[in-house]
Amino acid sequence: MDDLNAHTLAESDSYAIWTTVEDNGETIFHLELGSVTLHFFQEEWEELVGLLESASSDDNGGGKARSSSKKRR
């Protein structure tokens, strides 16, 4: 990651989150989940963080129950 001028935000034994800044100045967030890495633009990252915060703060201990009529993606 050093050659990309990456800034590590958090990491554990299995996961890591870091940022890089593109030549045009846009920050890219990278979420490494084992052998898979997801890349997010700022707006996408903020939406994901909000979704995770919502799921973790739910009174039921995580996530809202989905109705059986909704398809999972």
C-alpha cells in the first residue's frame, strides 16, 4: 500500500480500510475483506457507513428484519 500513498484508517487480523487520493484529488476508500477488496468514492463510502451505523444501532441487536416479500440481492 505504501507505493499508493495510502492512509490506513483501521485494520484487524482479517480486514482493513484505507484511503488513497487520485490524481484529480478524489479520495477513494478501500475496504479489504480477506481476499476481496471493495473500492468506494466518497459519496458511496458515506452511504455505506450510514447503512452500517443504522444496522448496528437498531434496537433488535443489528439490522431491521426484512419482510419475506422482498428479494435479497
